[in-house]
Amino acid sequence: MSAVGEPAAPSAQPPEPRFGKWMGAMWLYTLLRVALFLVLWGLVWLVGVRDGLWSAVVALVLSIPLSYVLLARPRAAFSAQIEQRLEAQRARRFAFDQELDPANAADPDDAVDPDDPEAPPAPKR
């Protein structure tokens, strides 16, 4: 505990993004993808592909690579939000594990990769 008048120690846990912020990033990216598809569908319709199914397929095929290039920034922001949430959850879980059993709390950086062929076998229960 800090004494009266002293600032509290900064938290070791990374801040978790607010629900509205990361959901907003998800919805923004989703709406931009849908809007890109609809714009391309309209352009394909104007070019002369009047069959509804074929024009939708052509628009879909065109929208996939274009969204990869044109929507890189919103996608990166959305993935950064997800990564921040995961880091905050890991830190919270580690702090909770330490609180429950300080002697056996493992460092999250010491976690064993299950796909590592040189990793020791997991203990049987």
C-alpha cells in the first residue's frame, strides 16, 4: 500500500481495450468489406454482367484481394485490439495464478510449446 500523498504504483498489467473500442474496430472492418463488395457488385453490373449470381461471384472474387490491399490499416487496428485483449487476459490470469499459489505460479514466458519436438513430455494425470 502506498502512503498518503504518494502516487500509487503503476499496474504491471497491460490495459485491456474497452469493449466498444474493439467491437467498433471489428464492425468498421466488416462494414468496409461489405461496402467494397457492394461497390464492386454495382460496377460489375454496370459493366454488363447482368446475371445476379455471376455478377456476385465476380464481385466476390475481385473484393477478396482488393480488401487485402485496401483495408490493411483497419485490419491491422482490429488485430492489434485483439492482441491487446489477449495480453491483458494473460496478465490477469498470471496474476490470479500467483495469488492462488505463489510457489507454483509459472512464468508465462516459460510455457512449453506443444508442437516443439524437443519439449519434455507432459506429465500424465
